[in-house]
Amino acid sequence: MSSQIDNRAIKKALHKINNSEKANRSLKKRSEDFQVFQDVFNKPTLLTLYSMFNNGTLSYLNGIVNSGKESNIFWGVTPEGNDVAIKIYLTVASEFRKRLQYIQGDNRFKNINTNGHKLIELWARKEFKNLSKAHSINIPVPKPIAVKQNVLVMEFQGIDGAPFPTLSETEVSEPDLVEILDLVTMLYQKSHLIHSDLSEYNVFKNSNDLILFDFGSAVDVSHPMSKDFLLRDLKNLHRFFSKRGIPAFDVEKKFLEITENDI
């Protein structure tokens, strides 16, 4: 996006929607209004963003950082001038139903509605909760700031709207492997979480520091498949670092070390 999306742009977009279901077709391609729409900003999402502008969580959105089947990430700025990442979960419930295994069986999410938009809102809250738990014990993750409906706001990991490179995009070393295995261990033993989707694509590298992100799939250790997810995370790390020529570690041995205090 070439220009900022602010409260006025969203208010105008909402006004157009309320006046006509076909309003977005009449928007000029270079207008702020069109930019609001171009990444599936439907009315419920616009209303959520509007409330976040009004309550002081956000000042404006600069542009899109990343997009996927489940969510789009935008670079935003708070009224204090701090950069934030705004994760907007796309309102396509079918994508999230594929991930029900990461919710069902987690004791933190019992007797919940997993139908339609409620499932997407649950996924947003789940990621916020997981990030909060990891951040509370000083695991390097994006600090969660706010969550509402299908919108999650968190600390931006990057500079001037450009995110830090992931492990897949940069050089890695043996110390990187040691560090990430320590983080997996801390996450399990102190935060009682398993990332469950850990790979070279969801670990940022800022100089020599690693930052874990994308915690929507993370589960509590009480989850019946938690050990399977942990083992898969370790195998993913083994595969990636071995492919990069880093001396391999014993996956089974590391798994037993991490879980040795389990009853």
C-alpha cells in the first residue's frame, strides 16, 4: 500500500458499505478506500479496526508485510509512534477447521464454539494467550498488545516495516541451533507449551538473536498430542540444520532431555 490507512479512511469505507453492497466496485484504485478493501477487509474486520483506532490501540496502517491462506500481516503504528504488527485472520473458517487438532484436547479451551467466525476469533485469542504465556517467562517472541475478534496486534519484529529475516532467509550457525533448542526446552519446561509448528519459516534472526513467532498452533503440555508435536518440531529443526551443514543432534535424546521431568 502506498499511503496510510487511518480512522478516516476506514470510516469512509464503512459508510460506502452501508450505502451500497457494490460500493467497493466504484472505489478508485489509488484511493485510501480501495486500499482498505484490497486485502479482504470485510465489514466486521473494518469495524474491529475502527474500534482499535478509536480506543487508542492504533494510529494508522502503513502497508502489508506478509499474506497467507489464514492471515495477512500489516505494519501499523500506535499513537505513541511504536511500530506494531497487525495480524488479521481471514474469515475463511475452512482453513481453520483443518487445525482443530491444535484446539480440541487443549484443556484451556473446553466447551467452546468452533463453528464459523467463532472458530477464527478463538484462534486469534489462542495465539494471543500463547504469546502472552511465552513472553511472561522471557521467551523471545513478539510482545502481544491487543486482540479483538479476528485482529491481533503485537510488537513489530523488524525495521521500518521490513521484518527481520527468518532462518530460511539467512545464514545459520551451530550456536543458532543450540539457542533454538534451549528455547524449545524453556518453552516446554517453564511455559508448558509446545510450539507445534516450528520450522525455519517461523523463527526470526536479528543479528545473533532468535525470535520465535506464529504461535497459533501452540498447545499446552496437557494436550494428548503434545509429545507428538514436540517430536515433530525437533525433527523439523534436525532436518533444516542438517541440510545447512550444521552437525546433527540426536532427536530422541533431546526429546527425552526436554521431557525428563514429566510424571
